[in-house]
Amino acid sequence: MSEKEKLDNEEMIDMELTDISQLKCYTLPLSPQDLVAIYKEKGEDSEDEYVLWVNYADSRLKLSPQHILIYLANTNFNTTFSAIDDDLLIEYIKTDFLVNAPLLSRILTNIIKTKFGHPLAPLEKELYNIFDEERIINFIKNNGELLDEVVESIASVIPFSLVKLNENLSEENQAKEVELQETLSEIKVVDTKTNCGPNVAMMIKATWDVFLVITHYRGLSLEYNKNLYNDTPKYYGKDLFYVLNHSNIVNNILDFFPPGYFITIDKEE
């Protein structure tokens, strides 16, 4: 079986479809009365994470896409939207605030897969009612350079993770990791302005399959930009490597390497 067939067959889409018919659609900014109702509902449904359904069209009458995302970042609600436009997606890519909006990450994943000519799964195509194929194609056409930067940024998680793994090894174990040291000698760290913010770096946490598709079609990266991949605690008080490691993303990245490549690193830790 080819790598592409494996990608097609693997159940890598970690997404729950929200039954929005049972949710009230809120306009941002939320009124005090809305906040009281929301926190009451959250308290009554403690087993499931509350999802804030945003009336995007009405919210746009009051707030720009930038201010919508800033508002959501400050409230830290898990959010879905009644509609999505190009401006919201672009702002999601560029903003310096981490936003808990898996739907935006999934739409971007659909866009990236289409960019590479990778077929979408039936579950992914259900999102055409939010952002259909024609809009995806137009987004790719109108934002080619930005999407290229998004792809490169996501691919860069591998060299970043390898560098951070090495930094957390003892000197004795670093000396044993011969192949890792050889790879590290080829890794280039750049410090240039980027259009990508922390939501791009965290996309693979919400949509791991976008990482698989990018590494399949683009190949492995040996460069990362420390303007995006750094130790700044932008991720709810934690730095990026901490979040990736505790989300099991780093262990999944280690699985890309052949048996025996790592000697001292225990992937179960």
C-alpha cells in the first residue's frame, strides 16, 4: 500500500460535528445577559465542553474579523461559526492570539488538501455547507503566497521538535544520539518576519491529518522560523514545545523516523 493510500484509509480526522440545531447562535460582543445564560448552561453540562456558536454575519456588523478573534481569545470559548469568510480565515492565520476554534482549523485543512490535490473524505465534504469547493479554489487562487507560508510553517514543527528534544537530553545522551546530532547539524534556524501566528503552529493539535498530508506531498523540513517557533508562553501560559509534547504530537512525530534512529529517547515518556 502506498503512502497516499495509507493517508486515505487512516482515520485521522479528529473532529466532532456539533449539532448546532440545539444551540443558540450568539452575536459578539456578548451582552451581560448572554454571558449569564452561557455560564449557566456550561455549569449544567459539566461533562461536555461548551461550544459557543457565533452568528458571524451579525457579529461582523459590530466587529472586524480581527476583533472577533481577539474577543474569542480573551474569553477562551470553544467556538464554532454560523458562517466563515476569507477575511476570518486570513485573520486566524495571522493573529497573534490563540483561538479555540477547531472549525477554522478544519476549513484550512480542507483548503490545504485541495491545494495539494488530495481528496477530501466524506466527513470533510460535509463542511462544504460552510465553505464550499468553489470558495476553497478561490481562496487558494487569491492567497497563494500566504498558504505557502502556512504549509512551510506546519512542516517546520519537525525540526523545531528535534531541536527542543535534544535540548532536553543530558550531555551523555546527546553524545549517544549520533543520527540525531547529524540531522541537527543540517537544521537551519531563521529569524524573519512571518505572517503566521500561533494558530498555525497549533493546527496539527486539532487536525493532525493536515500534517500528514503536508509531509507526504512536501517532504520533511530542515528549517524553522523562531519568530513562530520559540519559547514564548503564548499558549495559555505554556510554550509551544510543552503543549506539543503534552498533546502527544511530539511522540507522533518521532514515529516518522525509522527504528533505531533514536537510542535514548523513550517515546512512552
